[in-house]
Amino acid sequence: MQERFQHLFDVISGQRFLKMQGLGNEVPFFICPYSPQNSVEMSRIQGQLVNRLEQIGVRVLKIDLYDLSIEILKGRDILEQIIEIESSVSKEEFGELLQGVLDPEAHLIPAIAAKLASIDFDVLFLTGVGKVFPYIRSHNVLNNLQSTAKDKPTVMFFPGAYTHSLESGASLDLFCRFHDDKYYRAFNIFHCEA
């Protein structure tokens, strides 16, 4: 994991990354895939990255999708209602309810946009992808974020695999088990040069 930390630090701290050079008119989205078994270690690495990057003047805005979801529910004054309803409805109904009240286009992306506008930063870290599954899907977040977070690089920490192949295209496989819809517009950060 130390090698991965060093690669992430070298890439993210580089001027090529920060100035979004060499993207070929693509959005500056990067996936940082990691083994779900290493989630605790990756959380520690994220904290170290933020600290070390800020020591050299690279400002990181870290948004945990789970924490943001709770903020949204509290802000809409419906968190207590959601908790009360959970035990009286089926899992499917509850899932549909959460998908509606946390809809990326209507609620999640506007909340992210407000955070982006409230602070100066150089790179956005999106975390908590696994904690919000299946109510919020990573490809929906990325698709809806394209118009909002295109001015600074975004790194989504993804517990699973992000692969590209000629046969199947790009694939986000959450927990290396659940195949998410294809998402073509992000780069695997481990394939980026430092």
C-alpha cells in the first residue's frame, strides 16, 4: 500500500495533473480503485494524502458521499422520518425512497456544487462510494457531476475494480462483485504518469 500512496501523491501533486493537461478534452475525473478488503487502509491513506498534499500547498476538498447524504436528509428535515419508515416498508420500497430523496441530479449534485463554491481547492476527493450503495450509484454521480466539477480534477476512491477492455469497454465493478453501468469518461489514476 505504501507504493500506492506514493504513486497517488506523485500524480496528484504534479503540475500536469493539477493543470489538467493531456486529458484530450475529457472531464478531469480519475478513479482510484482499491480492493474492498483494504478499505480501512485506504481510508488511512486518504487522510495521509490530504495532509501531505496540503503541506506542499495543494488544497483538497474531501466529500464523503455518505456524510453528504445524511446532511441532505437533515437539511430537508426528513432524516427522522426516513429512520421511522425503514422498519415498516420492504427493502425495495425503502431503497426506492432513498433513491428518490437522494437523487443525484436533484439533490446530491446541487449539494456538491454548494460545497465546491464555498471553498478554494485544487483537487476534489469523493469517498464513501461503498457506504451509499445501492441507493447512490457511482456512475450516476459521475455522469451528473460532469457539468459541475469540470474545472478541477476529481478523484473518486472506489472500492472495487475499474477496468477498460476493447471487448467490454469501461467497467466499474463495486466490491469486485457488482457491475455498475459502463462509465467511459474517467481515467484510472494508477495508469497515469507521475
